[in-house]
Amino acid sequence: MIGEEQFPPGTEIGRRRFLKQTLFGAAALSIARLLPEGYVYAEVPKDIRGQLTFFSEQEYLIVSAASACLTSHTASETPPEKTIDVALRADRFLSDEQPEIQEQVHLLLTIFNSAIVAFFFHFKFSTFLKMDVEAQNSYLDGWMTSWFNFRRTGFQALKRLCMSMHYTDSRSWDEIRYHGMFMLEEQQ
Amino acid sequence: MIVRGKEITKPLRESADVCIVGSGCGGGPTARILARSGRKVIVVEEGGYYTAADFDGTEGTAYRQLYQRRAGQATEDLAITVLQGRCVGGSSTVNWMTSLRTPEFTLDQWWRRFGVEGLGPLDLEPYFDRVEKYLNVRPEPEWNHNPNNRIILDGARALGYRTIVNGRNANGCVKAGACGLGCPFGAKMSVDVTYIRDAVQAGATVFADCRAEKIEVNGKMKRVSGNVLDAVTGKVKTDFVIEAPVLVVSASAINSPVLLLKSRLANSSGELGRNLTLHLTTAVLSLFDRVIYAGGGIPQSAICDEFLNKKGDGGGFWIEAVPIYPALAAMAMPGFGASHRQMMKEYVHLGASIVLVKEIDSSGRITVNRQGRASISYELGSRDLGYLKQGVATAAGIHFAVGARKVMTLHTTPTNIASADDVDSVLRSARWGMNELVLFSAHPLGTCRIGKYPKAAVVDSHCQTHDVQGLFVIDGSVMPTSLGVNPQVTILAIAEKSAEWIAENFPRRS
């Protein structure tokens, strides 16, 4: 099929450059990929399991937990009809993505949940999933404000994914009083 | 005729007088003029074909249907989100309709630095006039600005800064504010409902969902080949080959150089893919007691241009309003967690302005990655960074001048500025490295730059490649410098002029 050709030498730049071309990024990547998947401390609901097409169960849990911290919305405090499953929406969104992006997301989640990475940067040998909510928030804050570019980049990618999946769902709009295209008269 | 990918069930083989890759501000006018001159014109467009009935004014639908990489396109380090349309009509389908002529100092730079001929202010004036008349470009009356644009008008005026009211290409606008999501009311005079519609009426054929992958040159004939895509999944359905003596690449400053690099064409200068400018953009958000509802009303109607080329160095910045839809606001808003959620609850009270830097010492480049797609790299120059900082400080001052309670920048480490007196000290302590400040671009330009000299430019002053006769690049990629204004009128005018030259210099085959 057209599009399979080789491209001129010197024109290829992998999208993982931010990971591979920084010392700590490369180290973290190497170590994190050698580790077995961490113990899963929560279970993916049965009705969700069959629906996942992109995330592994562990990845689903990581994104769910990160999303709860990032958007500050948890399922327990929201009525079921208003609950937005950000991780499931992200799974559907990413399943149509290009392979290069998909590979990046898998890598990011592996590194993000890695106990080695957490130990290296936060002196806590714990996966993200194993942390309590307070520690998870602190961990995310560390990624957001890090001096290392690859961590800030990873944070932004995770934040944008979760925020976009949450706030493109119209069930999130009542809380922020967004009513679509037109400003309501009462707001005027 | 416009043919969607789903209607193409077997390999497509066509020939024409002119083949155009891309249907945006470059390809649209070119198709219209050449189809009206009696030529057989075929346009191939990577994105889908949608009409007002397909638009529901929501981000979820629009980003999926209308934007390149579903609005997730970014530089290699993910530091700068690069927004582009990907549909029939290109970015004109999703822009905010700001229609401005190229500043004279920019056109002067092109002539002095690159020897560009025939694109001076007087040369382009009749084309600007024609574009503006055709697209019904008109500035808004004073009473028509939404509260978010009033922040700029009133705030800048209060501080003694110059402001302008920009023209917009609309007809029958209902002020819904959904311009960036595809106009559901058919009021936006975008390329798909103007130039492309006229081209089709004159006999042109548009194949949507067709991504060009390679160009081959055989004597005077050019052969463009590529894949027909499933509009929903993006998967390859079948392939196409189109032959024509004149081939116009109008695939944008991101994708035109990719197509030419993959085809190993038009790069004897070594400049192909280089000189990328982004009109680098960041924003300030502010909290008001009154309702602003920055996602509604006319999104962009006022500009503060006091600081553009103020030092005569061709650089500087300007400030525009920006409509903030919920997901866009949430992604850009600094921080996360409870404080972020609390700020989102204040959504209707948020004002937002963008600061756009006309670059003079930044450098960007497009290369081809392993998958054959664009890889965007960009380094911010020190002078441009200086203008970016000054722009953010100026925008914050404008918001405080009209009663903002608090101003936030888009630094990843949240910055909350409580008063106009605090602006300088807060911004001085902020970090300005890549991925320390959320940056955007909606105006990538310059990767196939125009110029008189084949050793320094990809195309000549008629947008024909220096290397291959009959191979043209007509889109934002030919701009040799950052423009300093939203680029659609400039691209449309240059496209009209170049298409006329093609009509005069390349005879019809039949």
C-alpha cells in the first residue's frame, strides 16, 4: 500500500525524543520497562472490563485515579447518572489514535506508575496506584513542577487527556454553568 | 462534485489539467479560479466533508471531525499545541474569522530580505479588496462586541494603548460563538462554502478523505498518489492516483513540506521544512465579578496592536480575545485538583485574552517521522521570549484596568496575580521554559518559503517551485516570515494572485 516507502535518511525524528534524549528520561524508561506490572490494588468493574480496547486493566485504573485527582471529581461523591468515566472515554478516544501516539501513552503510564521512578524523584518506593489520595496529589504536583522536562511533558499529556475527556462530556457542564453556544438571559 | 471517502469503493485513477492537494485558504481560491478558466480541476483533501448540519457546536464533535490529530497536534516535546483544520475548507472552517490584511512592514521585509516581487502592498491591494468583498469581510459595530472583547477594547483604551476592530468573514452571524467548532448556522464565509462551492459549480471535483502520500514527476506530468481513508476510523480503504501537468500543493505549513520531503522534490535549497514560524501564542485568564461568558458571542472582534513592530525590528506582540469552551479552558487553566475545579465553577466569570508573538529569532522545522507524518520542532528565541513576557504582563494589566479580581497566566506552576501592582514581581519569579508555560499556535507558516533566489527559497514569487516547473506550493507555508496578523486573508490573496498567473501561463490541455 502507498505510504510504506522508506524516507530520506536524516529526516526521521521519533516522537519519543523527549524521553530518549534526556538522561533521566532514558534511565527511567529503561528501568520502568523492566519492572513487572505492579500489584493492582483496586479492581476494574466487571462491566468495564469487557469494554476496554486500548488500556490494560492496570492502565485503566491509573488513568481513573489520576483523573480523580486532576479533575477533583470522584465517583463516590457524584450521582451515578452524572458520573463521567474519564478513563473509559479516554480508552475509546485513544483506540482510534495513531500507533505512535498509542505507544507513547503506554510508555507514559508505565513510567508514571513505576515505583522506581517514584523512589527516584519522591523517595517513596510505591506505585502511583498504591499511594493514598494525598500522596497521589503530591506525586502529580511533583510531575507538574519538575525541573525535568520529560516529567512536565508527561504531566501535561495526562492532564490534557483527563480534562478533555471530562469537560467534553455535557454532564460536566451544569456545574460550571456552561449552556452551550448562547449565553442565557439570566446570565446577561 | 464533492465525493466523500465512503463513496469511493475501488482504487481511484483520474487525470486532470490541475490537481490541488488541500482545500483550505490556499487550495480553495486556486481551485475556483482555475476551474472557472475552463480547466479540469481535481482537489484531494485529507479531511472529511461536512456541512452546517453536521456541526453541533460542541468540542467533542468538532475536535474529532474538523481538527488535525483531533486538536492534539503538538511539537515534538509536546510544549506547543498546533491547531489546524483538517476538513474541506481547512482551517477556515474552524477559525474565529479574524480577517486582516498583511501589515505593510511585513511585506516590505519580504521584498528587502528575500527579493519577493509582486507582493508589495500596492500589488496585493486589489486582491485584498476582492477577497474582502467576496467573503463579506466587515468590522463589527461598537455595540456588537461581547464582554470578553470589551475587556481588550476598554482595558487597552484605559491604559492608552492603540486598539483596532477587526473585520470578519460572516454573513448572517447569530453571535453563537461556535466559530471554532464549525458554524452550525452556515453564517461563516469559510472556504468550503465559498471558493470550493464555486469551484465545484464550475466543474471541479473534490475528493474528501484522500490523503496524498507521494508526488512523482515524469517529464511535464505530475503524479500524486495516496490513500483513501475511512472518515470515522482513519483506516486506509483503498488508494488513488491522479495525474496532471500542474500540481498545486496546498496542504499547510505542516503538511506541504512533509509531502515534498517524502517525494524528494523541491529541496535543492535545503530550506524545505525549515523556517517554521508559529505566531506563538499564550493566554491570560482572569476572574471578574460580572458575567463574561467567553464561550459565547462573537469570539474575536477587537485587538490591541500597540506593541506590534513598535521598536521597528519587525517583531512584537498583539493581544486578541479568545473564546474559551469548557475543555479548552480546563486544559489551559493552570494547576489541577480542588483549586482547578473551583476555578472551573467560575467559568462564566472568566475573561480570556491571547498574546501572539510575531517571531523574529525563534526557529522551527518540520521533518518526517518514521510513520511518514510531520514532526514539529521549535526553539523559542530570546528576543521573542522577551516579547512573550511583555505581552503577558501587558494583557494582565489590561484585564486589571477593567476590574479583574485576579489574573492567571498559563504557567504550569500556577501563578495568581492579585493586582496590577503585582504583575511584574509575579512574572519575574515565574519559569518560562518549554512545558513551563502552556503555548499554542493556530498560525503555522513558512516551511516552503517564497523568494527570488533558488538557493534560499523553495518557491518563486508566483509560488512555483524553483526546482520543478508546474509544481506549485500555495498556502501558508510560502510566507517567508511570521505575519503578525491572522493569516487567512494573506493566504487567500496570494492564492488568487498565483492562480491567475497559472491560468495565464499554463495552457489548457483540451
